[in-house]
Amino acid sequence: MLIAGIWGFAEATLFFVVPDVWLTLIAVRRGLVPAFMACGWALAGALVGGLAMYSWGAFDPATAREALEMLPAIDRDMIDGVRSALRDDGAVAVFFGPLKGVPYKIYAVEGSAAGVGLAAFLAVSVPARLLRFVLLAVIANVLSRWVLGRTGPWIPTALLLGAWAVFYAVYLSVMPG
């Protein structure tokens, strides 16, 4: 569970691999109850990381933006787009943006500058993060049980890790940066 919390924090800050990798692995290897518990820990870590990035963006936005631009799949246009979305749509943008593949950490850094209050940012972060975590854990668990009924126990894990490798290969090839 601690790994899920640390990973949630890390990905909300400067790490670029989503905690969903770990959460889906738990769902495949240990089941839904442990996966749901790990989702809660990942959410807690993400909220702390989001708070840290929001604070950094409020205190020193230029340096925070420079740090974001050094990460894979993030560029100035994406950051500017997030700032515009936050100004136009407010905290709701935090919910929908990551569903489009735009990293949560950018919303955290840009939230203050766009006039999104900390309480609103954190409140919308809960469903924004938790919905995806839980949904992917359930999908991974259901698919792995279906595959497991037809194969040995290591095949679902290998397929899951392969799927994440393909996801990141495609994601990093189509995203800027």
C-alpha cells in the first residue's frame, strides 16, 4: 500500500509513469479488495503531490513550468492549454484534462495562476484521480480473470505489463516533448 501512496505522490509531482501500472498489477495479482485499498493510498499520495505542485505553482510559477517542460510528453503549448482550460472551465478542467492524457501535475501547477482556489482544486482532484484508478483496476481484474480461466497464472501479469509497455510507447510517440 505504501508503494501505491508513494507512486501517487511521485506521479502527481515529477515522475511520469502513472500509479495505475501498480494498481492494475495489484488487481491482477491480488484481487479487487487490495486494489481498492491501494487506490485509496494512491489517491492520498496524489493529493499530497497535487498540493505540493499547486503550492510550487503559486510560489514560483516560472520555475515550476520549466521543471514540467523537462518531463516527457509535456511542452509549453500543453502548459498554456491547461492554463486556458482552467481559466475557461475552472476546477472542472482538472477532472476532464487527465482523461485526455494531459498530466494532472500541469493542472496543479497552473491552478493558482488561473484563479482556481486550493479547496476547489483538491475537491475535484478526488473524483478526477479516484475514478480512473478504480476503473482501470476493475477492468484489469475482470480481464485477468477471463484470461486466467484460459491460461496459467503468469499470463495475465505478462499481458498487463506488455499492455502498459505498448501504452507508453504509443503515448510518448504521439504526445509533445
